[in-house]
Amino acid sequence: MRKEAERWLRQSEADLKAARDSYNAGNFEWACFQAQQSAEKSLKAFLYNLGYTSITTHSIKKLVLESIKHEEEFSAVLEEARFLDAYYIPTRYPNGIDDEMAPVDYFDKEDAEKCINSATSILEKVKKFLKS
């Protein structure tokens, strides 16, 4: 594995652990965001391992679509990618949601579970191809 890919994968795994820790602490908005970050970084690890040198998008869906060009199996996580994209901004900023609520009040246990499960699916798919 290329060094840059290894760095991104290591951070992706740390972000997923942080998401689980936040979930266990009841910080569901942070668990959602950290899961989103894990998925984004794992896909960037995959692309960096292929030789990409600069990846600036934060859209997980775009990263999956780019990954599909190299491994069709990534199409299996396209729905998870689309789902996680919705958690990039509103989990962090009070004006990122259409409500009068802050993220801490808006996101719940079910949201966090779905985000963590989606990020786990994406990370496992990436690891499958980084090991082969």
C-alpha cells in the first residue's frame, strides 16, 4: 500500500472509532459527522493508493463514483455514500438545519447508528481492495 493511502486509511479507522466513542457518550451529532469523515477518508485512501495526487472533494458520493471507475464493486455502497453526504454540514452548524434546533438537539441515536453502519460498510469495501 502506498504511504499516502496508509495515512488516510489509518485516519479513517481512527475517525470511525471516534464515531463509536461519541455514540457511546450520547454525542450523536458528532458520531454522525465522524462517521461521514471516516467514509470520506477511506475512499480517499483507495484513490491515493491508485496514484491520485490531489483529491479535494468532500462528497462521498463523488468519491464512490470515482472509485467505481476502477472497481465496479463500489456501486454496492453508493446509497450509503449518498446518505452520508447529508451529514457533512448540518451535524456541525446550528444554521445547517431548517429547524430552530442546534445539531446537538436534532440528531439522535438512530441517525448515529445509520451513519456508523454506512461508514463501516464503505471502510470494509475499501479495505478489501487495499489488501488485494
